Amino acid sequence: MLLVTEQPVTASDKTFIQLRQDIVEGDILSGSKLSETELATRYAVSRAIVREAINRLENCHLVERKPNVGARVVALSPERLVSLYQVRESLEGMAARLAATNMTDDEIDDLQALLNAHLQTVQSGDTYYQEAGDVDFHYRIILGSKNDHLISMLIEGIYHLIRMYRVQLGMAGPRVTTAFDEHRSIARAIDNRDGELAEILMRRHIFYTRNNLEQKLLEAVG
């Protein structure tokens, strides 16, 4: 897992992280075919390194292979969003419950400080989503669960696919303020060591976010 520090030590790691970022942020369009030759030129590396990066991204669910087509970036769709967020709601709800028990006081203080830093973005009216890693509220809580299996399923499994929806569809308007308030309520429940409430609030927050993103997708395809 490279996320905590994101300091690649090899050309393979660097290419993987850059390609992942380009896919998540939409610089490489969802649903587009991935050409090893073109990507090798783009990142100034060998096709073998690109091939390895694509294989790793397949494990992250950002890339899929189809017979007679090859590797493609996954397409964003309402159906896939709902399926993904059903899993996310369950797993991150569990993470919030465990975090209320397992996070240290210092980690909870850091979580509160992170939200204070996010407040400026919310007040400015800008699109509200967090960068990857430890500046992401959800990422902090996932790690705070201290459950290795859960962390692996979320961070190494679906985390960046979730980010792909969050980043490309964005969050603006009234939902920005309400989402931030939901984050604060979750953090307060964790601070109070109320795992049951933290789970309920996290599941509700993700459900509301799913509805918001699903509506944007439906408007886009409609």
C-alpha cells in the first residue's frame, strides 16, 4: 500500500501512481481504451512498466479487460455507483464503529483539526472533496479502525474507484455544507466513543452522498 506517504521508489510505482491519478481525475476518460504504446510515450517508460501498472489498476477496479477489446478504464454509471456505494456504506460504517473504539485521542484530535482545515473550502463555496491519503476524512477513519482486513478491502480494493466518482462528479451547492456537517457529526460520535452512533451516521452520510452522485449521473446520461 503506497497511500500513506505516496513516495514511489521505483519507475513502476511512479507510473502506477501517475496513471491512477490521471484516471481518477478524468485526464484519461472513463471507458477509454488503454494503449500500452501511447501510455509508454506519455510517461516515458517501457511498455512492460505500463503493462504492470495496468495490471495493478485492474486490482484496484479502475481498469477492466474485455475479450477482443483489451484494457479499458471502467465506465461511470448509475448502476455501478449504486452497487459500489452499497458495499462502501457497509464497510465504512463498520470502520467508523471500530474507529470510535480504536482511534487514539491524538488521532481523534488530528481528525478534528483536519475538519477545521476543510472548513475554509466549505465556506468558500468550492467543490468539496478531499485529496487522497491522510488529508481525506474517510481515509483517516478507515485507518483508525485498526482492522487490517477492513483496511485492505477498502484502501487496496475500492478506495480509488470511490474517489473516481467523488472527484469527477464533485460535490457543490447545498450538499457541500450538509456533507461537511455530517462529517462533523461522525467525528463527534467517534470523539464520544459512541461506536453505534458513528456507524449509523457514516452509513447515512454515504447513502445521502450516493443519492446526490446518482442524480448527477442520471442527469448526465439523460
